[in-house]
Amino acid sequence: MSAAETAKSVLRRLTAASATERILISFAALVMAVVIGAGIILVSGRVTTCQTAATTLFGTGFCYDPVEVYLVLFNGALGEPFLLNDPALFNPDWNPLNFGFALTLKETTLLIFTGLSVAVSFRAGLFNIGTQGQLVLGGLATALFSFFVAPLLPSGLVGGLILIPLAVIVGALVGGLYGAIPGALKAYADANEVITTIMLNFIAAQIAFVLVSEFFGNPDSQVVETTPLPDWATLLPVAFPQGGDFSLLALAFGLALVVAVWFLLEQTSFGYDLRTSGEQPEAAEYGGVDAKRTTVTSMFLSGALGGMGGAIWVLMVMGKWQAGVPSLGFDGITVSILAGNNPFGVVPAALLFGTLKSGSLAVQFGTGVPKQLVGVLRGLIILFVAMPEFFRMLGSAIDLEPDRETVATDGGRLGGDDE
């Protein structure tokens, strides 16, 4: 069997894998990433100079202990549920409503929105690399709308119940319209959406920077930011009184959106048209699907989800718009690939990514491991877990039918010359 046939055979196996098999493959990939990461930690700890070795193996001292690093990573992300140096192990004073776990859930919540945004476009056969730009402008629109409308509403709970949903809708509309631009360019000018969405990311960042620095900036701050919103106009922490900039209301909204997007994609005629356009565009057009309209609508929906992510970032985390928006849109690409572009898969993928991001901070401060090495460990885990799904998606997109020749009953090839 040639290398090409072997590769096709592996891709066929991955494409046909059941949900249980895919979970097992992802778990095996996670274990492999942890093992390889442990080796990298040991090597790094060997070439690093330290006064006291963190661990000793085979009579050789190492400055970093891989077991401690991974325990601190996951322990920090969950808010210290384990006592690392105690035989009892479990921390009896652990409270799930803690800062570390809130930080993990904050990252998870934001990544649910961006992961859904990218997943919708991927399901439509479009590569929306512009979720970051849609998030930036959606967040700015939310901040400006809230700032100008808040004085017109009664303060307190009543005003918040009116303003916050409207602000999220405004962020979704602006993000959706910005996402529809590359959709229209793709549909009517055959412009490559990868290039246009990447370019529009930079344009969005500069538009937001100029608008805030020149027209809507906070006069009391030297930072490029809008005026902070009143507390009642934001999503204050719910059930996590010690902060973490996380609100259960935002997470509940994100989970409800997961169900809504799944229902839209799997149970509606629009979702069928969108999926068919992504998987079999020629068949979709033959079946009467308006490919151009579906392209624009899909990118609008994807951008709207990204804009909602920006709105939640403003209302839950910042309470204002500020330059230097984190790369949540780009992280959403990884989350979507980890999830296999499945809306329900976005939730565990976002949770894993959020755990790694928040736990990385604990590793940096708690073990002395440099942040560059922490970034390598996080990247390894994401890469190993994502690659099986990436190859499965690749296998679904190409022709994997085995090469074979039609053989006649007498052993000769059909259509061949008689000898």
C-alpha cells in the first residue's frame, strides 16, 4: 500500500469514527500532549540554573517538576480544590464560588460566543477569520449605545433589564453587518473570504481606536477607552461575589445560544440550506438554494455571534470599551476546530481552553516556570487535541473513495484490449 493510500485509509477511519471513538481519540491525544509536555519541562528544567532542584529522577536534579506544574495548572484553574502537599489531597475548605474558578468560567463564557461564531461559518463552508474584528466593533457599539441611552432610563434593576438586552442586540447587529461585508464580497465578487476577513480585522481595530481616541474617549483617563458604564448597566458577578469578572447570567445566555444555534443548524430549512451549501455547494444550487444569499446570511449570523461576544466582554468584564481587546476571536477558531464545528462541542472545548488560560496564570506565579514555557505546554495540549478533529474535517472535505479498477469476470479489465 502506497503512502497516499495509507493516508486516505487513516482519514477514512477518522471520518467514520463514532462520537465515542472521537472522545477516546481526543482523550488519548490529551494524554500524549501531557506526556510530551512533561518531557519538555524536564529538559527545560535541566538546562536551567537553580539553587535547589524541584525534583530528582535517576539521581539527576531538575529545576522544574512536571507533576507539580500540571497539578498547579489545573488546581489553579479550579480554585485550589486539592492540597498538593497533603496526603488528604482534597481541600475541605474548597469553595467552588472562588476567584480561580470564576476566571476559568469567564474565559469559557467569552469563548462560547466566538467559538459558535466560527463554527457557523465553517458549517457554511466559509472561513471567517474576522471574528476578532466583528467582536471589536460589536463591543464598541454596545459600550457607546449603553453610554448614551443609560441617562434616558431609570437606574437600577428596571433600567438594567431594559438596557442590557438592547445593548447586546446592538452589538450583534453591528458585528453581523460587519461580517456581512466579506460575505457579500465572496458572494458577488468572488473575493476570498480568508483574505478579506483578515484585512477587516485590522480595519476594525483602527476604526475603533480612532473613534474612541478622537470622539468618544473618557476625558478622565489617559488610556484609549470609553467612559465607564454605571454598575446597573453591566452584568455584575452573580453567585461569585469575589469577582473574577464573571456572571452566571452571561454563561446561561451563552448556553441557551448554543441550543438555539444547534436547533437553527439541524432542525430548520435555513440550517439545512446552510449546511448543504458548505458540504455540497453544487448540489445545493441544483436543489434551488440561493447560494449568494446563503453566503451573506451565514456571514451575518457568524458576525452577529462575534458581536455578541464583544458585547458580553464589555458588559461583563470591562464595563467599558478599551483598546487592547484580547484575541478572543482568534481563540474562537481553535475552539471551533476542537469542537468539530458542533455547537454542543463548543462548550467542552471552550471549557478546556478556559481552563488552560486561567491555569497558566497560576503556573507562572506558583512554580517559577517562565511564561514562554507555559505557552508551549498550552499550545501542545490544544494542538494534540485539535489535530484529530482537523484531519477528520479534512477527510470530510475531500474525496476518499479507494482507487480501484473494475475487473471483468474472466480476470481482464473491462474495456481493455483482448489478448
